Amino acid sequence: MLDLRAQHAELQEELLDAFSAVLASGRFILGDAVETFESDLAAHCGARFGLGCNSGTDALWLALRGLGIGPGDAVLCPAFSFFATAAAIVRVGARPVFADIHPATFNLEPQDAIRRAEQTPNLRAIISVDLFGRVCELGPLESYCRDRGIHIIQDAAQSIDALDEMGRTIGCQSDVACFSFYPTKNLGALGDAGGLVTDDAELAGLISRLRSHGESEPGLYEELGLNSRMDALQAVGLSVKLRHLEGWTHARRQLAAHYDSLFLEHGAVAADSDAETPAGHDLTRGAKLPVLIPTPSRRRGRQSYHRYVIRVSANRRDELIRTLAQDSIESAVFYARGLHQQPALAEFAPASRAPLPETERVCEECLALPIFPELGIDRVERVVAAVKACLTA
Ligand SMILES: Cc1ncc(COP(=O)(O)O)c(C=O)c1O
């Protein structure tokens, strides 16, 4: 799915120089190196403040705690995301409320989210997840939240360097945006790392204290935080990589465009993010190639294609995965279960039957194909040919 060796071989000298400087400094946690990365990250997002921490999971926890969310509060998030989105809500003592997604974007469907928000007492925040590198378009949900003082936290773990459809950078539509720098992310550390951006000085100050156990002055702890300080070695590595990110995003977008045009040429269907799609509607009915490809962002949007995810009929997916593997092509399912279907979160699942139909359907149909900057157009061609051969056999 991803080969980081080529990226690291190209950056080896820059990375080793940066690591040597840290060794010479003797300062391994926070300090100048982390402050430099924090201002690089803030500048990249056009935000006032950037903060480093230990992981994307911690970043979500810090954002929630920083906004004062805790026991008795509800936080709405999509049911289709990585486990950490909901786990962070539970870990601050709040209750996750799961909303459904739009089948073409894999992100929150604003009208569905508003409907569920209306039925949720003590709703203090929503977490909008920019899944697979596509910024979640909040549309009317943004003003709904602003009018009611509901905070917006952006789970941008997968979307660094993406723009929303109004051309806004990450963080512009939220109170705070959270990043993961897990090694396989578009901007990946050499271990666990995470970060946040915000324009709110008070919030930035509080999060900065919370990541250091809540220490407000040396030896004084006025609230309970975490030990979630960023390592200097990770920070310098991330600063090096951040300088290359735009080029990598460009390469990912070119590969995605190539996937799109080849799939369309072979008769696949492009998902329409503006279309009303009744639940259960077969989006590939009558298609020559029964594959639904993601819609590219329109207007001024820019997807960062953390993943290139197609949809295929549920009863062909396992066969497709097996056939691709025989051709030495890796593919992967993100995610096979909705968050409400995870045993650890069962108590938060909505009571009604089939409560999140689009999420459940996408879980059965989604398939991520290889994408990373060094993948190469010829390998994209091989993948599409193999998908076609399998599904039209
Ligand atoms: C959508 C989403 N949220 C949160 C996280 C958590 O990030 P981390 O693995 O850095 O804790 C991830 C990372 O996998 C993610 O993809």
C-alpha cells in the first residue's frame, strides 16, 4: 500500500543532518526544535498557533479537554472513521453521538448531522473528520454550530495539505484542528507524533499546559493533563518533510486523477457528492465496470488523497482483494466496521435497527488501492487493469 523507503532514501542526508543537530543540542523533548516545527505547522495552515504532541489520538483528547468537554457532554462525530475519533470522546468522559456519512464523500452528511444534533441534549461539540484526505464540507452545519455555541473540532489526521471547497486551509472552519503524524500519514514521523492548530490564544495556552500534565508554572498543577510532549527528533524530521509536502500532495493528486480517468474510461461510475442518494440505492447499477470512484473536489477544493478508495459490490470485494494479492497488488479495507459496531463502543450505538445505513454499506464496499507519491503512473495502470480483469471476468 505504501513504501516509505524511497521517500526516506531521498531525504536521508537532510534527515541525518537534522538528527545530528538534535544530538548535539542535548534537548530531546519540546524545546527549540519543537517550537520551530510548531511555527512551521501553523504557517502551513495559516493559523496563529501550532502545537506538537505525542499522537493524533492525544491531539483529539487535548482539543476536547481544552474546550472544556467532559462528563455529561455529548459530542457528535461520523460513524465512519478510525477508532481514535470516538475513543478520544469517551476518554474525556463524554458521550459520542454517531452520525451517518454521504456515500460519495465518506464524510459527515450535514443534514443528517443537524437532524441528529437536534435530538441530542448537551451537545457541546462536533468532530468533523476529513476522511482519506478530503476536507469535510460542513455547509449548513457550520452556521448551525456557530449559532448555538457548539464547538467544531477538525480531525485532520488524514488531510494535512488539503483545502476545503472554498479554498480554505485546515483549521479555518474549526475551533481547533488535530493532526496525526503516524509514519504512514502524508506527513509522517519516524514513530508516533501528533499536532494541533488553532487561532485561539487561550485555547493554545491551555492545550500547551495539558500536554505537560497540566503544569501551569514549575511544580504547580491546576488541572489534570497528559504526558504528551513532542520529541525533538520527531519535530526536526517533520520540519524537513513539511518542506516537501506540497510536492508529494501534487504527486498524489496526479496519481488519483490518473486512477479516475482510467476507471472512467473502462466504464466505472463517478460518485456525485451533490446528488441526493436514497439509502440502499445501487450506485453502480448498469455500469460497464461495477466500481464507484470518489468524486474529485470541485470549486477551490484540494484533496490530499491520503487514500484512494473505491467502492465495489459487497459480494465481490473479498474476491477482488484476493485476485489483486495474487498479482502482488496490495489493497486494504478502511474501515470494515462503523464505530457504532465496535464492541468497545457498543453502549453508544443508536438503539434503532440499521441506524446508520450509509456507513454500514460503505464498510462492506470500500477498498483502498495503493497511493503514495513515488507509486508511478505505470503501477496505477497495472492496478486498474487488474481490477477490471477481476470484475468483468
Ligand atoms: C481519522 C483519524 N483520527 C485519529 C487518528 C489517530 O492518530 P494517531 O494514530 O496518531 O494516534 C488517526 C490515525 O490513524 C486517524 O486516521
